[in-house]
Amino acid sequence: MNNKNILLLGITLLVLVSIFSFQVKALDISGQFSSRLGYYEQNNQLVDRERLNLILAESFGLKGGLYLNLETETKLAKISGQNRETTLRLSEAYLDYYTNKIDWRFGKQIISWGSAYQLNPTDYFSPKDMTAIKPFNEKIGVNAIKGIYYGKNRVEVTGVITPFFTSNRISPDYFQKQVKLDSVANTLENLQAGIKITKRGLRGFDLSTSFYHGRDRQPIFRNFSVNPQPPLQMKYPMANHIGLDLVGDLGENDIGFWTELDYSQYEDNNYQGRLQLVTGFAYTFNNNLHLMSQAYHQGGRHQSEEDLQLLVFHLNKPIWQFHSWDANLFYDLINSTYALNPQINYSLTGGAELQLGFTIVQGEKKSNPGYLATLLQDMAYAFLSVSF
């Protein structure tokens, strides 16, 4: 049993023992069942995915609390008679402990940094699930210790340490057979750590500065020779990051504004420093139409790795009192490619919701080493979720 499994087992036992050490009536039990069906036109593939989440939560009042999210998922990737894949995992399992100045969280948790829409340069810790039908909305929990210190004048200092590296969850079909991906050992030298200093209420804005040391969650080629011989080696490079995040409202018109950037310097001299930058705004009109627009730039880590420059637009509007529609548009300025993703959100009775949507891609479909390669596919999908 490796160190990661031992820690996961320890967290589970700690949560269960703590829960049953207190009165059962204090335990809050909830959950969600979801069924997701997606059809990909390019390879004529139908993906059927069911997920059941059982959430156990217990509050200790002002002292803290416990949270456990047990997830069971079944997946059928093709309609070809093959068996379903069933996975049982702890999505999250953590202990909260509050003191006068510091809020602590220990265990497996989802950590989200950054204020931009879906594309967050300073979101260092929790990787993406690239196998999901909508990977932007799927994050993976990591084993971590997080502390938030609340200082004077609305200053907050957040520190995070993760002892084990977790990469983006990528489908085996993403890599070609002649590509070999380096593994990352669970050793002290691969420990990841970050700190974020936030000043809130700065003339209507929140300003955060962050520092991070750890590995990229998206791999890159190890060597860049002219005529490489298979198998091609890929790795998760180690880097030091410095980030900035500014978010607030402009004037009296309630126009939301944000800008977020990150600069990374790699320990391996084969890779060049990379800048990621996103700037955007949001506004809600009198008819409740919500508009969001932002521009995103991600530099390549090597001369052979293409830059990524995107324009992103998001629209959302409630309809028929309890329902809504939204649409996302991504435009790739370098490859002259766009992806349109409209969706209807229909609320049913009993905490159920049905989502119907599709994605259309037009233009020059060049491959991209980032997670946008998963998004840029022609597909249609249906999501049904029931909360209890």
C-alpha cells in the first residue's frame, strides 16, 4: 500500500470515528444522483456516465466540522457491448478546525484560487477531470493542509501544502502509443506549496498576490530534437510561480471586472518562462440577461509549444420563472477556430434538473496540448441530476 492510499485510509477512518463519536442526530446526510449522456460526432462515440454522491457532514459549531463526499461512478465509453467501468472514491474528506485567527482544513479537498471565468492562471492546486463531458466544471480533490489567517484591515493570508502530486485526469486515448509519460514519485522533493495574500475592500476591489512551488498538471515533451525517436518522453515540469488577482466593480453601474495573471519560471532550463493572463468583465441588464466577456493568453513553455489566445463570451438568462438558458463561445485567435456551446437548464420538481446542450466547432481544428483540446469537439449531451 503506497503512502497516498495510507493517507486516504487514515482520513476515512478519522472522519468515520469522529462522526460516530457524536450524536447521530447532529449528522447531516445529503447527496446527488446524476446521469450524463454525451455523443461525440468525430469518432461516433457515445459516453454514458452515472454518478452517485453521498455527503456526510457534521458541524461542531464554532470549533469546526467534518465533511465526507463518497462518490460512486459507472462509465460506458462505447456502445459496443463492453463492460461498464465502476469506480468508488472519496471525492472529498476533510476536517475543519477554527481558532480565533486561523481556519484550518485537513484532508482531501477541492481548492479553488482565482476570480476569472473557468480559465484561472492562479488556480494551482486542484486539477481538472479531462475525461468529463464538460471538463471546465469538473475538479479533482487533493490531499492538503490549508490554513486561512484573518488579519487586521481585511487582510487574509492563505497557505496550502499538498504532499502528493495529482495531475489532470486524462483519458488514455489522449496520448498516442509512441508517447511515454513520466511518473511522479510521492517524495518530499515533489511537495507542492503556495501562499496567497489578499486585501479586501481596496476601493471596491479585492487584490491577491500568490506564490506557488510545484509541478505543472499538464505534461510537456522532455526532449525537442529535430527527428525524435519513439517512444517520446513527456514530463510534468517543476516551476516557481508568482500570481496576481484583482476583482471588483467598476463605478456605479455594477460592471464586474477582473484581471488575473501568473508567471512561471521552470527549474529545467529547457523550458522558458510562461505568462498566463486573463482580463474580463460581467454585466447584468434590466431584463436579467447576464453577459460575461474575457480575453485569455497562455504562452508556450517551449518554442515548439504553441501559444493559446482565446476570446470567451458567456450569456445567461432566466426563462419561465424557474428555468434558464446559457451559451458559451470560445474563439481561438491563433487557429481561427471557435466553439459554440448553448444549453437549456430545465428545473424539475423534487430537486431535479435537466440540462440539454451541444457544442459546435468550426475552423481549423489544430491539436492543442492544453485541456481545450477536450472541449473543441462536436458533441451533444444531456445531463439529469437529482439532489436529496
